[in-house]
Amino acid sequence: MPTDRRTVLADAAITVLAEAGIRGLTHRAVDRAANLPPGTTSAYFRTRQALLIALVRRLVALDQAELQATGERTPVPRTAAELAAGLAAFAERRLTGEGRRRTLARYACAIESVHHVELREILVSRRNVARQVVRDFLAAQGLTDADERTVTLLTCVDGLIFDRLVGGGGGSVSAAEIHRLVTAALH
């Protein structure tokens, strides 16, 4: 558990946002979620916008750390089936437990970023080892547009996660669905 008070508050804010939505994200709700005295959150983040920025920065840091670790422990897939299995496992992590909480918060922040450019700049896609694994696999298949196909494939997987998260398809992603996306990217 993080000991830095700002990190504790940002983590609590992610939980509040995931559970109560953007309207439920208040300084008091974060204080309660962090089990801290009333006024603590506003002492560290004076405005709601400052709280949102801290939340988004923490969310991106957690996501990047997860993607980095995943990419480092995952060899470049040798087959489309291996890539599909890896992407399906990733999608499943994003739909369950801690991953689900962060995914709900991420989508709420993405919508909010339409009106707040500073949030959009923090949320912008970043390079990471996991993305590179997908790109390297596609390049090894002889695709000359591996960078573009990587973006397309990962955007499709993200769309599938979003669809399952909001209720379409029962909340899980099958390896077969992911395999179809990978196959389409290879063609």
C-alpha cells in the first residue's frame, strides 16, 4: 500500500470514480474512501480539477507499470493463436477485479477529457513494451504497416473491452473473439 498521502488520495479517487461515477467524485467521498479525516483531500488538492489531474496521472502511471511488466515477461508471440491468447488474457484482466476498477475510471476520465485538454494530454497513448510486443509480432508476419495495424488491433481490443464492460456480451472476452481481431489485423 502506498504511503505517500497524495498517492493514497489518488488511489481512493480512482475507486470513488469507478464506483460512483464522475458526479460522485467529491473531496468528501475521497476522504471517506481513503479513511482519512474530512478535509484531507481538499488540503492536498484544492480544486476538483486538481483532484482529477492527480487521479489521471496515477491511473496512467499504474497502467504504464502494468503494461511494462506484461511486456517484459511476455516473449514476442510466434503465432496468431499466441498473440490472441495474450490479448485475451489482457482483456480479461481489464474486465475483472482491480483491472475493472481502473478501466471504469479510465473511461470516465476519457469522457471528461473531451472538455478538459489537460486531462487529454495526460491520457494520450504512450509507447510501452507490451505495445511493442504486438508491433514486433505483426512486423515479423511481414506487414509493412505494422505500426498502423498495431494501433488498429489495440483499438479494436479496447473497443471490445468497453463493449463488455458496459454490458454487451456478459462481461467477458473469449479467446475466439480476440483471435478474430488478430486474424483481421493480419489480413
